[in-house]
Amino acid sequence: PGDGIGPEVMDEALLTLETIKMKFDIYYELKTALVGGAAIDQRGKALPDETIEICKWAHCILFGSVGGPKWEHLPPEEQPERGALLPLRKKFGLYANLRPAIIYPPLAAASPLKYEIIKNGVDMIIVRELTSGIYFGQPKGREERNGVTVAFDTLTYSVPEIEKICRIAFETARSRCKKLCSVDKANVLASSVLWREVVNRLWQNEFPDIELQHLYIDNATMQLIRQPYNFDVIVCDNMFGDILSDEAAMITGSIGMLASASLGDNRFGLYEPSGGSAPDIAGKGIANPIAQILSLALMFKYSFNRDDICKCIQNAVKKTLDKGYRTKDIYTEGAILVNTAEMG
């Protein structure tokens, strides 16, 4: 569950899981582990060894949220986010982050975009490479050069790394509307030139049935605001995906609605809401649990190959919104305001 609102929204996801257990007659084993600030307080570090062992035992990880002001005095590498999430991604090879961004028609008023743009809804998924690129490239650091402080990061991608993430993106597009937009900066960056070459080769040799589009990152950020309904699946590197997925989150009106899946090989995945620990509202019972519940849905889809259960949960969310129930973050006049537990 982690920190902040993590335990509150996780409770609602686990109630959903119990309902699914009865409805579909499934069996599961569940173990709870400390992570983030909660782990620092009780075990002295954000990702304790026993948590890693539980993750190794499991088929997947349902993750809450980590972080908060309480731990910001620690060195960056010991803080909840860098001390837990990045090591988990690396240790379990979670190289593909899938983040759906959906505007449900009943929530169109919650989006900052004009109603005319999103009146028919938006349904896209961003596929972000998660374990390479500029966040992990070496060398990285800072030093003095001729009396001047210089900081540097290295942006590196290999052909196999690009192939792995883009193959997932193509397969995702094939299961949806058969449209893929690849985002890069091939007019400036050597890594993006290689990225585009690999994407084109995969398209020609393996996925010729997919409608492929290339966009530079600066144009993509603009088009995402201008015509979000034109996008279905977007694939991009680690940093560009970080930027675009947050932009897409804002388009939907509330980051409290957005689930995510971070996938490795053999269907192992980490499933978490995109919104963070929100310490300012923790303990107030007003957090939106839908992102955590939709993360549970993605868990069934990707780690257990149960698309039927995924769709069942997603339909339940849609029906609940259609009935007018809203937590504070998505409330508009005339809706039915509910707390975290009531929404669950």
C-alpha cells in the first residue's frame, strides 16, 4: 500500500478483488509488504529485503503510492521514490510502462480542454520505455572543468532495448485500433535516429497492418492538446514518455483516474495509480480510489490474461460514473459527492 493515500485507495481495490473472487470463482494468495516511507520508518530503508523476497514469490505486484514531505530530508537515493520504485523497475526488468488516458463522457466537464474537443471522449494508451534512456545512462554526474561546475547525463539506447518496447507498443496497437504514433526527436538526437530506424524496420517486417505515424516530441505535446482524439497508442522513450503521460493525465481532468502497468518479461508486472501519495489529503477519506481499482483491472489483463475480468472492472467504473457518483477531485455541480469508501 505504501504511503499517504496509498493504504486508503488500496483498501477499495482489495474489496474489488474480493468481489471478483466471488463473481468469477477464482483463487489467489495475497501478501502485504512494506515499501516507501512506511518501510523507512519500520525497516530503515525504502525497499527492505523481505519486500523484495515477497515480490519474487508473487506473480505480480499491486502497488499503492510512496513519498511525502516527511522523508524529503533524506539523501535523494534514500527517499521513497528513488529508493523503492527505480530499484523495483530495474530488479524485475519492468521495461514497459503502459498508461491508459481515458476521458469518460460523464467527466468531460472535468477536463481543462474545451468541450468541443473532448465531447466524444478520449481513449489512448502511452507506452513508455522505463529502464533505459537518460535516467539510467552512464556516465552521469557533475564535476569542475576549468573552474566551472558542469553537470551531465547520458542518453543511450540499444537496438534490443528499442525493439522490446516498440514490439509491445505494436502488439498493443494491434489489439486496439491498429494505430501507433512513435514520438522521438530524430531531427536532433542520435538516439532518436536509431529509435526511428528500429520502429520502421519492425513495422515493415512484422506489423505492416498497423497505421504508423512519427512525431517529434515538441509537435506531439502540441497535437495532444489540439486533437487528443486522434491518438490511440503512443510509444516513446523514458523521458518523453514521462512528459507525455503527465500531459495526458491532465487532459483527463484528474490524475486520480489514471492507472498504469509496468511490465517485464513472462507477464510479471507492477500495477499502480499514477497520482502519487497526495499527502495533503491523506487520512481525510476523500481520495479517489478509481485509479487503484483500474490498476487492479490491468493486473488481470496483463499478468493473468483475464481480459474478461479487466473489462468487468472497467465497466463497473463506467457504470458508477454514469450514475453520477464523484469524489472531490472530479466533482462538478449536480453530481453526487462521495468519499473514498463510498466510491469503492
